[in-house]
Amino acid sequence: METRKEIKILIWIAIIFGVAFFLPIESERFNTAIAATFDLVKWYAREHVVLCLLPAFFIAGVISVFVSQGSVLRYFGANAKKWLAYTVAAVSGTILAVCSCTILPLFSSIHKRGAGLGPAIAFLYSGPAINILAIILTARILGFEMGVARTIGAIAFSVIIGVAMSLIYRKEEKVKREEQMNIQLQPEKRPMWQTSFHFFTLVVILVFANWGAPSSGDTSSTWFYIWAYKWYITGFFSLFLGFSLIYILKIKWQWVLYAAIATIVSAILATNFIESQKLSPLVPMIVGIVSLSIITLFDKKDEDNKEWTLSTWEFAKQILPLLAIGVITAGFLLGSTHDGKTIAGVIPNEWIEWLVGGNSVWSNLFASIVGAFMYFATLTEVPILQGLIASGMGKGPALALLLAGPSLSLPNMLVIRGVLGTQKTLIYVILVIIMATISGLIYGGLF
């Protein structure tokens, strides 16, 4: 045993030395890929973690602590009515408006609470795929027929893939059904409307805090006005959160008031002293999250309030390291594309554009695979595809990428593997890629 251990150490030393010895720092492609990696990591940290992931962790914490197991089992459990479970799961994306990474803590939470594999997978796919904001933007920029095809494809995918996963693992699901029939469910601690109010208040804050900028030149649409005033709208719904903390969670009103004052003061200071319009909102969001964490952790009236923040922390510990590894890897291999700029990774963009022209099986398959591994933040897939189509990408591969891309990413896969295991994750990814390929072929043949 000692000899094996020493041999492993020697092998790792040899590998690290070999990588260092042959490091291709003279290669422009390698240096560009390194720059793309850091660019994507920086952008992800600034644009996505504070405004998207942290609120999503708190929403997942609500499901884990405040939503009773009985409620989860009623709508998503192995014994739930199939039409109800898949309907709720399939339309969840229209409410959540999240990306492939933000959905992960929510998926992990309902899975731990006993959701059936099929409905849980349908929820996992639909959350980012049926994002109503992204579908509207798709129809406006890429054409009405593309928007309709994306909507129909995403809803159908979520149900078909969920049902397929449930059938593939029907023996496990049968065991789960039998176990859940014998579960003695605890009575609801508070009325369902109160938990729903608290949950959806957090969801609405998440949606408006991440409302994307309209397309260039658009200054008269409802989309533009919501974007222009999104922080006022977010602040307005924060008042509902304050009400929820006091009335529903029974936290001292003085504590909530102090937290609100700290958040408002930080917003005023950030607006006046931070020039960047993108960075200044991060300050009050961080202050608000820290304040919320403190007042819940130190609350003595209800142990669930403390458990909410502790559960949120557990999700963060589980998911953030894997996302970081995935973002770094995706940036190095596929590059960084955001805010109108593109930095190539090790794999040249020209190869991708060349490989997804036309409407062959290969071009659709390749678009599906690239989309599955590439990371798309909410709404960014549309301008990226606009550029690819202008470079010669076929309409079929474009739809294939739209159906595979937003719902999957390399960071997303790493986290799913931690929840479901390697085999289930691999089958899920393969199902998405196959269905996206078939959909692209059909759509490309029709249009």
C-alpha cells in the first residue's frame, strides 16, 4: 500500500512537471485562451454570482426549510399525479427566468425533498429553457418562427426527457413510490399562502434584478422601460420581502428596519461613489444579503429562520466550487463571449462556425454538443446566435443550440453529477443532445 501511494505521488509530480515543461506560452492561441478564461471568470463573478446565484441559494433554502415535504411530494413526488407533476415542472421556467446554473440549487432542493426523478428532471430542463424573457427576445431578434419553435421544443423536451428518465430508472422510481407511501408527513407549520408569498417574493426580486438590457436602439418598448426602472421595481418588491420577514417569519421589526436602512444607505453611497452602473447595484445586493443572513441567524423565535440561512450556505458550499471549475474549463476551451465582445478559447470560433453551416445531421449534432458544454448566462444566447447566423450558421443548428445550450453547460453538468451521479447525468445530457439534434433537423428542413 505504501509503495502504491508513493508511485501515485511520483506520477502526479511527473505529470505536473511535464505540463510545466511543455507549457506552450509562445502560442498566441494558448495566451488568448488564458485571457478568455480570466475574462469569463471575472465577468461571471461580477454579473452572475451576486445578482443570480446568491438569491437562488436563498430561494432553494426556502424550498428546503419552509416548503413542507408533503407539498413537494404532492406536486413532484413519485406518487403525484403525472399530468400535474409534469405540467407544474414544464411551466416553471416561465416564472423563474433563470439560467442553467441558477436552476441547480432549486433542482437540488426539490430532489432532496423527495421529488420523483421524471418531474425533477423536467423542472431542471424547463427552468432555463422556457425562460419567458429569452423566448420573447428570440422571437424579436431571430424571428417569430424561431421563438415559436423554441417554445414548443422546450416544453416538449422537458416532458419527454423527464418521462424517458423515469422509464429508464423505473425500478428505482418504484422503490421510491413504495417508500413515499409509508412516509408520515408532518402538518404544515404555516398556511401555504404565506410560504408561497415568501417564495414568490424572492423569485420576483431575482427576475427583476436580472432583467436584461433591450436590443440596441430600443427605447420605447415595455421591455426598455422595465429595464430602465428595474432597480426601483426590485426595491418595491423588497418592501414585500420586509413584510414577509416580519409578518410571516416573525423576525423583530426593528431588525428588519435596520437591515433595510443599511441596504438603502449602501445603495445611495454606491450610486454616488461608484461610477460603473454595472458594479454599483452589487453593493446594496451584498449588504442586503449579509443583513438578511445576520437577522435570520440570530433570530431566537423560530429555529427555521436560522436553518434557512444555514441551508442556503450548504447549497453554496456544494455548488459554487463545481461551478468555478466548470467556468474556468469552459472559458479555456470555448472562450468568452459577452457584452458584444468575443475572446477565442483553445478551440477556434472559425471551426465552430464552419461546422454548423447547412442542415446536416453532423451540423445539428455538433451545434447541440457545443451548446450543451458552452455556458450561456440568461438572454446571452440570443445575440451570440445572431452573430453565428450572420457568419453562416444554419437555422436548424441554431435551434438545436438554443434547445441544448441554455439548459446545459459544463458547470451545470458537474453539479448535476454531484446530485444524481455519473450515469444519470450522462443519460440526461445524451437525451438533451439527441432531441436537440432531431429538432434542429426538422426545423431546418421546414424553414
